[in-house]
Amino acid sequence: MSRDIVITEVALRDGSHAINHQFTVEQVSAVARALDEANVPYIEVSHGDGLAGSSLQYGLSRTPELELIEAAVSVCKQAKVGVLLLPGIGTIKDLKTAAGLGVGMARIATHATEADVSAQHIYRAKELGLTTVGFLMMSHMAAPEKLAEQAGLMQSYGADVVYIVDSAGALLPDQAGERVRALKQCLKIPVGFHAHNNLSLAMANTLVAIQEGANWIDGSVRCLGAGAGNTQTEVLIAVLDRMGIQTGVDLYKMMDMAEEIVSPILQVPQEITRDALILGYAGVYSSFRLHAERAAKKFGIDSRDILIELGRRKAVGGQEDMIVDVAAEIAQLNSSTKIR
């Protein structure tokens, strides 16, 4: 079946944040098998922060991610399993190990203005025969022209696709559109879009991105992702079908697996809580939410104050260690104010 839009399901990677990296082999196998049977072409499986992300700073995985990746690969007959790698967290050695397990796609993620650090990882992924994706995170922090320049670097390194990644769920529809348009004007390769729903705009932004020419699109079944989740895959499939846009994905099978397999995995319903809303409002990396909530509880302060301050300081992915420092500073300031 032909596909106008190529869907990558991210619940088994981005969704790891939402459940504190507690996926089991049984859960990953069940979800990956159902996605494969629904004809989803790409399924991302990794720690939420990518290969080798399991750590005290980012969150410890219940199950080693290589076991989860191997489990997903073993049940997929047509889908390719993909992995995320953030240079500085994951290494080329980690990428080679994942390739040895049978993954078919590597997504090399950098901050929106730091594409240059991806060169050797993109080159190596291509050398390993993987579909190779450049992933420009926190794209709201870079002007369209700058983002296009960075995407051009990833293209020059050999990327097959470059994604605009709204890691904070902070983009408004016109901002999403102008970024896709800028990339389309300068790239010869496809453009992708990855949304977060912190401002309830994931679907709107995704549709605008598609209208502007993005044809590689991420979704998370049941919205299982960091913050308020991503564009909900089964809903996206239905909307695109109504629009006459072919994804090749079986809608009924996606709906069934969302209800029967993914829903029981959710620790709490995926919704726009006050902290998720602040992520989008302040432009903060979506995976910071649970870290900020834990720090707020430890220091007896409001988690929203932590997230607002992180946004003011323009914190980016990989700076999770700042969260506790900011919380301690706010608690100390509050204490000093009370003494006066």
C-alpha cells in the first residue's frame, strides 16, 4: 500500500518518560507486535533520552533497553524498529550494538542549533545501513532560517530525513508552518515533524506541518509521551483518512491496541496538567516535568516556579541536573523572604 505520510510510532521511547522508564519486555513485545500488525512502518524503542540514557540523571530503566529493543525486533515482521541517540549520551559503540540487534532506523538528536555534533553519528548510521534521521530538538528556540541552516548540515552529513522537533510543545501553528516551509525550501530530502501536546496544539501543528510539506510524522498511541504526550497516533490516522491522505496504517487495529494494550500501561491518564501546560507556556523540555515535580516535593515549593525559571534560563535537554539546583535556589529565596 502506498503511503503519502510515513508514520513513526514513538510511544515505546517518548512514552518511557511518562512511566518513569518502567517498560517491561512483555509490554514492549505486545505493543510492538500490535503496531506491526497495524502496518505502522517505524517503531521507536529506547530509553526516553535515547541509547544509554538509563542513569541517575535521566532516570534508571527497569529493564535494560537492549532487551526491549531485541524484544521489539523479534516480533516485527514488516515494521522497522528505530532507536534515538543523543551524542554525548549515546555513543557510536551503542549505535553499532543496536544495529547488531536488527534495528533499521537511527534518529540522531541534537539541540536545534548544534547539528554539527551529529556528523560522525549520522555518517556511522548510514555506514551501518540504517535509515538515518536528523532530529533537531527544541526547535522553537531557533528562528526558521537558523533551523534550515542546521537541517542543511544534517543533510550534508548524509541524513535521509530531518525532523523539526517541538520538544517543549511550545510552537504555535504559524510557527510550526514557517519552520517546515523554511526546511522545504532548502532541503532535497524529506522533512519530518514531532509534536508535543502541552498547549493542546499537537494535532493542529502536525496538520499545518503536513500542509506545508512535511511527510514524515511522529505519533504516540494513546498520547503516551513526555509532558502531555505527542500527537495521538490513532486519532491522527483517522483525521488523515478523512482528509484523503494515505498512511497505510489500519485504523481499527490502532484503536483496538490503544484501548486494550496501551491504556493499561498508563500510570495516570495522559492529560494537560498544570505542569504540562507550563512546559509549553515556558518553552521547557517536556521530559523535565516529572523531575521538576520530584524536586518541588523535596524542597516544598511549586513545581511551576521551577519550570518557569528553567524556561527563563533557556535550559535544554541534557541539563536535568539544573532542576534540583533551581529548586534549591527558589527554596532558599522563599526562606529568605519569609525571614524578612
